[in-house]
Amino acid sequence: MIQYLTNNADTIWLALQEHIVLALLPVLFGFVIAVPLGYLAVRYRWLYQPLINTFGVLYSIPSLALFVFLPVVLGTKVLSPVNIVVALTVYTVALLARTVADGLRSVDPVVVQAATAMGYRPLRRLTGVELPIALPVVLAGLRVATVSNISLVSVGALIGIGGLGQLFTRGFQLFYVEPILVGIILSVLLAGLADLAIVLVQRAVTPWTRAA
């Protein structure tokens, strides 16, 4: 194992960097898209069920099938990292939109009415009152989406892109266990660190939950 790490340090480092970008960039994009969609689902209640059903269907699409199908839709090359980013963004939105909506729905209507009575307009009320209160629920969904993305990126290795997943395919092709073990260990560590980072952010931005 040590010899493999020493001889392939550059390859492993590049695979890890690619894995981080491919996994976390869709989380950022997905969060930005999911917040307004979740808000719309709460603001216009007739939208809630259709949106949730649509995202449920999208999330049920097998990742490999989506990776292969997207180049046809986007006009990109099969080996383009854009396909992975777009696919994982779709999965992130599918997970987070419902979480955001449920988090906003959990806000006490009395609090919303009080903010409105104090002169808060919808956008300011959303960013200054509703979202902060809904953050524990939203960040719980973000943790799931982040860890899920980190695991799904490896599937992209089957079409030639996939960060640490490339270590898996190389190990299977060469009947060589070391790259497989390294890929698994780094994937688990990356998922654990990302989850821990979100937990620490949640503790920092929602001190009232600790007090409770």
C-alpha cells in the first residue's frame, strides 16, 4: 500500500481534486436552484405536490443512464465533465427542493405574520426570518445531498470520468487491490469531512438550536 501511494501520489492527488470539484460544484449549483423552487412550492401551495413528484421521478433515474443520456440533450462530448456536473446538480435539486420546502413549511405561521406586520417584504422575510429558522432542516438535506454526490461521482468512472472512481476501474482492470482500497478510503474520508464541515457550519449559524 505504502509503495503504491508513493509511486502514484500525483495520480491520486489529481483524482482527489477532480472528485472534490465534480462532487461539490453540483451541491453549490443545486442549492442555489433549490431555494427558490422550495420557496415557490410553499408560496403557491398548488405547486408543492407537482414539484415534489417531478423531483422524485428525476432522482429515481439511474445515474449511469443519466450520464450517458445527457450528452445527447446538452450536445456535449461523452467524456465531458459537464455531464457529471449537470447530472449531479439535477440530483441535488431533486433532494434539496423538497427539504427547503419542508423546512419553510415548518416555520411557525405566527412568526411569519409577525415579520409581515413589522414591515418585512417577502424577499427580506425569506432571507431574514424564514430561511434562518428553516436552516437546520435545510442543512440536514444538504448533508445527505453532499454525501450522495461524493459517492455518485465514482459511477462516472465507468464512462471515463469520475475522480477517485478511476482508481476503482484501474484496480479491477489490473486485478490490483491497492488502488481500489485507496479509492474507497479517500471517498469515505472525503464524505466524512464534508459532512463534518456542514455540521460545524450549522452549529455556527444556528446557535439557538444548541441553546435549546
